Amino acid sequence: MPIGKWIFLFLLLCTTGLSARANEISFKASAPQSVVMGEQFRLTYVINAEGKDLRVQEMPDFEVLMGPSQSTSYSTSWVNGKSTSETTVSYTYILMPKKEGTFTIAPATIKVKDATYTSNGLSIKVLPPDKSGKTTAERVQSSSATISDDDFFVRMIISKRDVYEQEGFLVTFKLYAARPCGINGVKFPEFEGFMAQEIDLPNKQWVQDRYKDRNYFTVDLRQVVLYPQRTGELTIGKGTYDAVIRVSTPQKARSIFDDFFDSYREVNKQLVSSPVTVHVKPLPSSGKPASFSGAVGSYSMKASISADYVKANDAVTVNVVLSGNGNIKLAKNPEVAFPNDFEIYDPKVDTQTKTTTSGVSGTKSIEYMAIPRYAGDFEIPSVEFSYFDTKSASYKTLKSDVFKLHVEKGEEGTTSAPMVSNFANKESVKYLGQDIRFLKTKGIHFSPKREEVFFGTVLYAMSYLVPLVLFVAFVLAYRKQIKENADLARVRTKKANKTAVKRLKNAGKLLQAQKKEEFYEEVTRALWGYLSDKLNIPLSNLTKDNVEAELSKYGVDAQLTADFMAILNTCEFARYAPSQASDAMDKLYAQTIDAIGKMENTIKK
């Protein structure tokens, strides 16, 4: 093929990739959730296209020290023969707050070709400085050699300590640290006497917060919504958390280079959150409606009927939808009183909920089905649902309209009737209205059954022999599997490489998504997890010193051990260093795969 055609195809593929991305323009603003008065911070706008005419609203609460500084990066990937190109442009401002408080930054706009795109707005909390007058960076540096209980601790924060039975409240386990640290193991308290609903925390990020006139780096370890299941004084016990803190190693003789290359060591410190007692009040007995069945919170209800005109033996359904915030999963279904002549089936229930810091909210859809067997005019009474409203501390009852249903006589001589499915607690009825089928008395012909001899044939013998052989093979394989699983150390060692490869695949996805912190964390977990499984040493007992000693026992050369340690050190420093270039992350990823491969070939267990 002439070179001109190759160039044309290449340009066509690139153009196709760019046009595919053109419909996915993303324009986002990012900044710290909280900053300290007197400290600078970055405000960044990122768009995945070449833009122009960036317009940022006035920011009267912040002083613009610099910006916008623009940086552009390009990336191209080939997946299944298809080219995908992406351009990322970043606009960065350096800001400093003018006063304390919580302030908003209005959305910005930018033009891409002939279209205008708007970013998200931001809310930034400005904290007062520490009483010592030092900035966060200065306090972190000065406290790097000491660890006190005031520098690192975990609080169990309860949104309410005086609640009603079945009233939800939020519990947050928050880590406060003078500087960011790692957590190796946690043991949260048991929630005895409560029903717990977890809140998903996909991206745990360090945020500055203030507590007792001091600023800390904080991160939410866990959030859960609890619903007390009994009254009285209920205690949530203490929790324990194993923190790994990096402290600088003091040196006797220092030179000018020591200011740039400080040495650090990791110190383990166990943090304990104090227990908390919650007072749970019983629901008031006065004014409790007859239709109340334990629902607590705030609810609304909609009810409808599928038809108000049907024929006998045709199904009719009443749909009830409960919506609100509270213990909706535990709320019992309201009763629908169908007439006595109706055949009633168990209801179908579909519950959709979402758990947030505001509690559990969602909908509960209930479908009641019944079949009228006789003609006439019927009335289905109003559907009632009662709940206890925690805001007004009173019972409330929701009511639907009364449903009127006209049933006509079914057609005579019909040979079929509606089919019933997906309703439980009754035998499957295929033909409703034909409970007894007529017997045929004419046109029946019988033929004699031909006798076949099975006893004594080869098939008869195989019917005994084949199951016996399969049973013996199963017993032998099962005993071999039990023997292998009994050696837990051997099982862990055999699966070490497989587990590490799985984690590295996840790290590769984070690398492609340019999620720097999550990438380095996943690589670190892959390396430590591999060493723990391969050397059969609990993860909590692994340190850099004993890893080097253990690796030397298995004949691992010093260079490979040094490569492992270098990768671990790079991951630890990179998590708190400025943003790394993508090629540096690619190089580290390749080095990690190569090091684990060499280690797997060296250690034979």
C-alpha cells in the first residue's frame, strides 16, 4: 500500500478518536474543602479539550496571588484496534483567604468551539490559625519527632444521644492527625441492640478540620446509620485502630544536604475511640393508631388500582408506594381489605433505598393482587399507613381513597382464563375459572404396552458400575483437596503471586485513570500482601528490617531485595509528594511487575 494511503488512514483514525471524545466534554473545578487562614491553596479548573475564553467569577473572599497558569497534556491509547486521543488542559490559581468562615466560589465558564461549558461551584471552609501562630506545615515539621495523644486520635462522633426507638442517627469514626498517617488494622465496636446501615465511602481524602482550638488533618474511617431496636441506655463500645506514623530520625552531625534528604522511620501507635452511651426512649403509647406497625421517620404514600371495571376471574391489583426517610426496610406493609369473595395472593414487594448521612431514604412498592370470582359492585376500603414522626414527636396516618370496583359476569363457554405467575404462597394456577376439567368419554383408543427386558443387560450392569467409579474418584479428589487445604501456609504461598497480580491489575486501572494516590496505595498493598503470603508472616508483623532478613534466608540476592525496598519507599513518599508525571508512574508499575516476577522465580516453596 502506498505511504500516502497509510498517512490518510492514520489521520482518519485520529480524527475518529477525537470526534468520539468531543461529545464527552468535562469541565471541573477542584480545591481543598478547608484551608487555614494565612495559608495558600490551589484552585484548579480541568477540561478535557482545547478551550478558550475562560471566565472565572469574582472571588471577593480570597486574594489571587497567581494565575491562571495553564498546562496541557496529551494522551493516545489503542484498544482493540481503535485509537482514542485525549487532551487535558488545567488552569491553576494560587489563592489566599482574606477572612475566616465558609465561602463559595461560583462556577466558571469556558468555550470549546461554539459551545459554552460551565464548571461546578465550590464551598471552602477557612479555619482560624492555631494559637501557637504556626502554619500547618511548620507544626507538622516541629512535631515530626514526637507523638502524643493530642497529635493522633480517633473520635466516635454521634449525631444524637437522645433518640426514640427505631429513630436513625449517624455515627462517624473520624481520625485526627497532626500530619497524614496510615492505618494498618481497625477493630470497630459492635453495634449490639442496633440495626446498622453502612454509608459507602469510596474516596477517603484528608481534610483539614478544627477541634479544641487546633487544626488537624482528618479523614472519615467509617460512617453508619444506626436504628435502636430496644429502649434504655445502649452503649457503643470502644474501637481500636493501628496507626503507622512516619517520624524523622534525629542525626548527630548535619550538613547542608540533610535539609533536603531527611531520613524517616515508621512508628506503630494504637489509637482508641472512647465508648458512647445513647439514651433510647420508648414510643409514646397515647395516641397510637390501630394501623401503626413500627414505622418511624417521615413518609408519604400513593395508592392506585389497576382497573375499576373487570370481568369475573380477571385479576385486579392495588399498588401502594411508600416513600420517605426512616426505617423503611423494617416498615410493615399496610393492609388492603379485599372483599370476601376475592381470591387473594401474597403481595410482591420491591424496596429501593439509599443510605446517606441524612439517614436511609427510598421507596417501597407493594403490589397486591386479587381475583374476583363473582359479578357485582364491590368496595375496597381506604388503605391506611401510620408512622411516628420524630420531628413533631407525634403519630401521623396516611390514607388513600376508597376504591370502587365493578365486576361483570365472565363470558360463558370460555376455554381459557388468565394465567397467574410470580405470586407466592398458593399453588400455581394455570387456568382460573376451570377448577374441574371435564373428562373425555369418546374417541379414546388404548394400545398394549410392549414389555422390555432390562434386568441382566449391559446397561443394567453399567448403571451400578459407573456410579461406583464416580463415587471412588470423588472421594479420592475430595481427600486430596482437604489435605492441601489443611496446610494453610502452603495455600497462602501458592496464591501469593495470583493475589498480587489481581491487585496490580487494579493498580493498572488506577494508572490509566491518573488517580495518583489510589495507584500508589494499591501498589503498596500488592507488595506487602505478596511478601506476607509468600513468607507466611502476618501483615501486622512485617517491617522493612525483618523482610530483608527473611528474604536473605530464601536466597534472594541483595539487588532484588533493594529493588523491592526502593519501590516501597517510592510509593510512600509519592503519596505526599507533588503530582508525579505519568511516565514516572508507568515506570514504577513496570518495575513492580518485574520485581514480583523475579521474586516468584527465586523463592520456591
